[in-house]
Amino acid sequence: MTDTALLIIDVQVAIVTGAYREAEVLAAISDMAGRARAAGTPVIYLQHGEDSYEPMRRGAAGWAIHPEVAPHEGDTVIEKTASDGFYQTGLADQIARLGVRRLVICGLQTEFCVDATARAAISHGFDVVLASDAHTTGDAVSPAETTIRHHNYALGHLAHPDHRILVRPSAQIEFVHAGNLG
């Protein structure tokens, strides 16, 4: 058993298509998911649905998880309707049942669901590792590159008495095979 889970947030066709560094981020997430599965680490997907936005309505083509990072048999997919992946989803209970204490977080969008879920995770009693090169967004108030750099810095420096968010490049994040524990 491992105390870590990989949490892949909203890597859905409508959101990731055209995002900053789309191909590189998809490749980094795919690589981490493969390494996590090989180590026996749970892989959990969050999938955002929004009735007010046609491409993100449940069942729409844009709502689908991007095929380059599609779930495998044994992975968990949890649907959500809020930026905070813990809000009314059962995510906290699901990962607690797995014995998880640390979440490796990646996905979209940096300033919305990635940020909200990472912050909520430490408030729910989990440590977080944010894959610095495996989350993205599009240009908005500031260029996407600036938004990503800002969030890597800000999330990595949040104050919390018991838990923290470490920010690391995806290639430096290790998933330990369950057989090597203890």
C-alpha cells in the first residue's frame, strides 16, 4: 500500500485544447500516470461538468477526458461541479479509504481548479506535491506562462501549521512501488 495518490484535474478536451504548452503538459501527465500505475499508486481523475457551458455538459465531446491521458482500468474518475475538487464529491473520503496522505496534483486550469483543489487538500489534512510543469491554463488576465509561474510560487509558499505544498518538476516526482515499503 502507498500513502500517495496522483490527482489529475480536469484534463478534458474542451479545457486542454489550445492551452499553453498543451502537448508538453499532456506528455508530462501521461508519464506521471504511467509511473504511478507501475508503482501501484492510485490514479484519480477529477472531471468537471458545467450545465451552463455547452462543451462542458456531461456527455458532450468537450467534457471527455483527453484521450492522451485517458483513465485505465482500475483508475478512479470523480465528477465535480465546483473548482474545489473536494466540494460535494466524496474525494476526501475516497482518498482516506485508500490510506492516502499525500496528493500529487496536475491538470487544468492552474488558477481555478488546480489552485482551489491544492489549497483545499491541505485544509483537509493532506500534503501536496504540485507538478510544476504538468498544470496549465490559457491567456486571460495575464499570459498563461505568468499565471503558471505565479501559482507555482504562491502555492509553494502557503503557510499551514501541519501540511505543505511542495512544487517540483514532474520528472522529479517519485512514486514508490508498494512492494518497496516497510
